[in-house]
Amino acid sequence: MHPITTTFVDRLRNRDESAWFELWETFGPVIRAHFARWGRGAIGPETARDLTQETLAQLAGAIERFDPERGVRFSTWLLSIARHIFGDEVDRRMAGKRGGGRRAFSLDAGPPASSDGVAPDDEYERRIFRAKVMAAIRRVESTSDFLGFQVWQTRVLDGVVGREVAERIGTSEPTVSRHVARIRDRLRGELARTISEYSFTEEESREAERAGLAASDSAFDAAIAEIYRVEAGAPSVSPDGASDSKAWSSIRFPPRGAR
Amino acid sequence: MVVDPFSPARCALSPFGSDFGVIGTVLAILLGLFLAGVAIMVLIVSVRFVAVAVGRIIACAGGIVGDLITAVVNLAVAPFSLARALVLLVIGRFREADRSAERFQSRIVEVGMRLWSAVVQRPLRIAGVRVPPRRHSLVPAHGPVGPGAPPPPPLMAHRGAATAPPPFAASPRSTVDPPPWPNPAGFSNSFPGYEIEGRLPSGGSGARLFVAAPEPAKQVLLPGTPSRVVIKSFAIGEGSTLPQIIRESRSLDAAKSLGLVLDHALEPHRFWYAMPHFVGPTLTELVGQRHRALGSSRGLDSRSLRELVSLMADVVENLAKFHRGGLWHKDVKPDNIIVSAGRAHLIDVGLVTPLASTFTLTTHGTEYFRDPEMVRQALRGTKVHQVDGARFDIYSAGAVLYSVLENTFPAHGALSRFERPSPESLRWIVRRAMADYHRRYPTMDEMLADLRFVLMAKSPDAALPAQLPSMRGADPASMLEPRLELNSIAGAAPRAAAGAVRDRDAGGPVRRFASRWCGWGGRSAQTKGACWKSTMWSPWATAAVAVVAIAVGILKSDRGSRSHERNSSGNRAVVHAPAAGESTSRATRRRAESTDLPEGSGPVLVERSLMLSNTIPESAESAAMVAIGKKGWTPIVDDAEALAALATLAGREPEAIQAELARRGYRGLVRLEPRGERVHVRPVSFIAR
């Protein structure tokens, strides 16, 4: 296991709130989207968000028990907690209706398959991987100079040709290429670091390779652009709209060591 | 000359005769003074009466003219709406026909309301009689205001009545149907000097919101003599908590100085303040309307784009004023922006925070419009003054601009994808505003300069990112103050363009005229070209601003040297406030280095506005408490009441809090009491050395 992984789990175990926020920021949208999908329209964005909070709160209580050496993916572990939370929510809802007390949703059967025929777990894992890539891009964005990153974003993510990018920002095409190459190199490094940080198995670590991110520059750019196109498209949930300190800060972590 | 002591003249000055004379004289003088006093009182009362009467008559006449113009315009336009509805009905486009019919109905209702106002309401108001407005958007408040009145229908006032667009439809603030309001204590919906006309949906803070009309005597005391205000009330008996009240009251004085708050009162069981009342749609609603009108994926046309970007410039300009006043809004989002009379107004000052506050940063705000960096910093326990809160507002302004272009929220922050066609320069502005904390616009002025550059361009698509002032390294002031040079040098069309910028403050017809002829939907290429040329004068503007800046710099350095003299003259000290545009952390460092309030008392020269944690001390009542530490000073709380509240919150005696301060190494507490431009330092309780 990569040492950074240990550090991240340690940070979570030590109740480092910024580590938990990182987790929430990176994987929260994935979990929310899954709750919304499992609910098949029966649960609204507010409930999805509440359930996501509950998932992370449960995760906080169980983090002490997590053993990365057992070879279980962190994402799989997260999903299993989310499933239990979702099952509890279904039970709660059914208890108040006719036929209450009976289990209306089998957790063993798992959530229904998606329309494209891909098993939900595969789709979930793909989402988790895309979330890691987006986290890496965010990190590069926060550590790069604004102009360089914008050039890369316009050229690679928005797919604008180099000459046009150069015209827009009032520079030459070679300068654009230099900016793009520099950001690409940084992203490669950050991607490796981020995937290691959130991955606990060899299989997870090889995901980048499978997604074409270890290939040549042009293939790497195309793969990143595709992930961005899928992930940063239309929002999957509605905004809260309320002035609040909800979401992250309303999660109540159990005391350290609680079982 | 010898005076005969027995002569009649001498007898008249005998003891008795002399006393009567003196008493009579004194009485006469007193009577004269009394009569003079009465005369002066009568004169004052008469003058005030005449002034109020003349004021009311002028206001009434102006209002009647406005009402009649609006009524005539609506009456003239209404037949077109009706005709359109009929035509659409005939050709089978029922939904649009229904919408046109609704528009016709609303115009007729508006005509009726305006006539009612012109004929009945306004004339009666001269006599001090206030007739309730016949507005369907306002409902009578429950309880003492309208005993026995039926429960109010769903209310959508203040934030407009239009339906929210689909992406925002889940927003609880735009679809609130408040339940009947319990009023067990019976004290919280009556405000001295105000007549409640209706209530508004409660916001996220849980406070009660009322629409009220100030009584004439109160109205003349309020800035701008508004005919209606919004009152936000927090009552302990109705769910509000003491910390909430303290948080809301923290920036009150500063908010008042910015005109955000008109009036306020802290009473034994509640706290309330009055704000300006704006009627109109929220930016969310307006953006939804504009996007729906053009289809879901076509983006905005040039006219809508110009209108909405112009409103964004209003918002950014307002925020720049906040920041110059030492505050940040903290909850900038489309639902908190009301478009009224063609201008955008920021509402909801509930989270407004002083940039120099020493309180811990909180995560309050609205997801997707709130900078994730702020949440990170809050979780680390960072104090407000240790970060630059203005940059969090800049992020939010970028998010709002994104929502204007995309009609949805930026789900992925700065990486959010643009799905609809929009000018590259505006996308660049969004990304720059939402970039990493250290890489985004350092000030609102720079963002405003970029927006204005796009607004003044021949066409939005013609403005390339490379031409933006922030990219050229231009002084933002050259874009913020272009009118002086343009008015004096350029020709008529650039003058109109400059006028458009200048008259944005007034929102007058010049602005509309200029923006129409020089905007993106402009009529003639010649005029467009002239407007484009106007931006070419920026070097002149830059030069002029540079000259002014140098002059101001010289003056400031002179003041600085004088301050230093005071500082070195014994028991006098200088307290520096953050300069405009200066980051709070830098100001804090400078302050810590330069401030040394000595033990004892002495005058303190206040430079600019002294931001002590929360408030500018304006009167002896709002004097600030300051703890003197080993390294400079640390503001503790606003005033004595706040100190008492702090003690209550902590569940400890004030002495215990002082002991805690001593434990942390503070030398003691002083009280800063304003004396004009100076502040008197008075030790309250020195604990230890």
C-alpha cells in the first residue's frame, strides 16, 4: 500500500476535518447520485444529501475498523455503508405504510441495473474513478498559475484548437503548447498521487492505465477530456438554495474509537 | 453734584421702591423670555409643519405623476397583449395565449392599482391618513395588525412572483408558502413608528420578515424617506437564539453606514432592523425567463446578455462598496439579488461580516455559491481577519455570473462546464473569479473593470480575454472611472457611452438611451464603432488616475508622517485600518507592528474607518472594548451589552472572562470612546502586567 494512503486513513482516523471535507467534496456527489438513482425518483435531492451525510457519519464511526491490508477497495466499503443507509431509509418509510415491517427492498439483490446494461457496481466504480480524476484536476488548478491552467483547460477540456487559443489570450501557438505540456506533466503527477491516496488495492491503482491515462500525450489529453465531458456536464442535483451551514458541518461524528 | 437725601427722587430709590422696581424688571424679562420661547417654539413647529406638508405635497405630486404615467403606459400596451392573446388563441398556441392573457390581466390590474394610488392613497397621505395598498402581492399580517382577518394566501412579494426556472425550482426560498404564524407573546409584529402591511416568507435564518410603511414622523428620519421597508425581526420567544441575534447585530453599524440597514432596535425580548424594500423578480427568475424565451440550449441573445451582464455589474459594484466599507456579504447568490427598476439590489444582510472580525470563520452560505476554500478554512478554525473575506464574495459573484450564462448552478466550481453558447470573455471572467483563492481577482474592482470592458465592447464576442483589463495589467481604476476623460475629450457617442456608465448610479433614462445606442443590440455600426473607440481612451484615463493617485499618495504620506509624530509623542498612538484594496492579513500584520496603545488614556487618531472587530464606533454608546495584548490589540466585542451577552453565552461571569483574557496574556481591557475624529482610550480594568 502506498504510504500516502496510510496517511489519508490516519488523517480520517484522527478526525482531521479537512480530510473528511476532502472525502465529502470528492465522493459526496457520487454517493448522492447513487442514492438518487436507487430511489428511482422517490427520494428528492434533500433526502439524497441527508443520506450522504449519514453515510459519511457512519463511515466516521467505522473508520477504525477499516483495514486496508485486507485488500478491500475503499470505494466498495463506502458503497456497502451507503447501501445499508439506503436500506434503513426504505425500512423507515415502509414501516409507516400498509404492510409495514416487511422488508420491501433486498439489499442482497442490490440496486437495480442501469439502462445501459452495465452492472451498478461497475458504473459506481467508474464514477468513483472519474471523481478521483476530477479531484486531481482541481488540485492542479489550485497549484498552477491561472493563465497556464486556463490555456490547458481551453485547449484540452474545451477542445479549442491551439491557434484559436493563442488568438484569444493574445499569445503565440508555441506558448500555448508550452503551457499545455507543463500542465499535462503536473496533472500526470497529481493523478498518480490522487489515485494512490484514494486507492487501497493494486487493481484500483491500475485503473488509470486501463482508462488510457498512461498512454501518449494526445491519448492522455483525449482520455482526460472525455472524463471531464462526462463528469462536469449537467448537474445531477438541485442546489439547496437555503442559507445554511448544513451539508458538511451538520455531520456529527461519533467520538473516536466508538463502535 | 450733591444729592439731597430727602428729595423725592432719592425716596423713589428707597429700599421698598427699589425692590419693586427690580422684581418688576425681572418679571418683565422672564415674561419676555417666555414669550420669546413660545414664539420660537411656534415658529419651529410651524416651519416643521410647513416642511412636512411641502414634502408630502411634493412627494404626492411626484407619486401621482409617476402613477399616471405608469397607468397610461400600461393602458396603451394592454390592447397589444390582448390582441396577441387572441391571435395565439386562433392559431392554436394555447399556452402562449394563456401567458399573453395573463400579461393583459396584470396590466389592467396595474392600471387599477395606479389609479387607486393616484386618486385615493396619495392625496390622503398628505393629511396623514394611510390607506392600505391594494396590492395582491402583499397580505395583512396576522395578529394585532389584522384581527379576524382570513389566513393569508401564498405570498410572493419582495422577491417577485414569477415561477422559478426548473434548475432552481427546488430552492426552498423561492417557493415558500409560510404557515400561519403563531404569535403567543403578541409583541413581535408591532414596531414603533411602522405600520405593518404584510409579511414575507421567512429566510433560512428563521427570522420574521415584514413589509411595513413608516409613519410620517418616522419616514422623514429614515435615509431616503422610503415609503416602505422590510423589517427583519428576531424574537427569543419565537425560536431565535441569542447567538443568532448577536451575529445579526454584529455588523449593524457598518451596514447602516452603507445604507443596507435603515433603522434598528434591541429590545428585551427581540431584535429587529429595517431594510430598504425592493419589489421585483429575483435574478434566478429573470435569468430563467430570458433563457426560456430562447429555448433551452441556445444561450442568451445579445440583448438579454447585455441586460443581465449589466445587472451583474451592478451586483459587483455593490459588493465592491461592501468591501470598501470593511464588510463582506457572505451569501451572494441569484436568489439574494432582486431586480427592481432596472437595477440589481443585493438583499439579505443576515450573514454580512466585517472583514476585520476576530470571530471564527463559519461555514454559513449556500452550497455551489460558497467557496469550498471558505469551508476548509472554517474547519481549520481560521479567524475571519486571517483571510480575505472579499475573495469569497468574488468566488460567489463568479458563480452567479455562471448561473446567468448557463441557467444552472456551477456544480463543479471553477471546473464547471459551459454547455450553452456564451462569449469567451465572460467565461474567462467566471473562471478567473472562481479560480483558486490566491489566483482569483484580488479585488472586486478588477472584476468590475473586466465586466465593464465587455459591456462597452462593440459586441460581447468581439471582446477577447486577452483584451480584458485584468489580462493587460491595466489599472482597474481606468475602467471604473472612464467618464471624466470621455466626457471632455471624446465625441457625442463616446460621451453617451460614458454617460451610460456614470448614470448607472442613477439608473436614469440617459443610461437606457446610451446602452440602447451603444450596446450590443445597437442600431448603427457607426455608433458601435464610436463606443468601441471609447475604450481606446483608457490610456488617458489611466494617466489622469495616475496623477490623482500620486497626489493622494503624497497627501497620505504627509498624514502618515504626522501620525508617526503623534505616535512618538508619549501617550498617543495610531490605529491603522485596512486601506482600500489591502488584504486583511497584511493590514493585520501592519497593525500589529504599528499599534501600541499605552497603559492609561490618550487620544487616538482614527485613520479612515476604524474597524474594531465588528463596528465603527459612532457614538459613546457604541464604544468598543479592546483587549490590549502583548502584540498590539485584539478587539473583543462590540460594546458592553455584547460583553454581557458573551458572558451569558459562555455561562460565566464577566470577571471570569476577564480572568481568561489575563491567562491568555492580555494586559487588560480598554474602552475606545469616539470623540469626533478621535477616539479616547479609557482603561476599564487592567488585570495584570
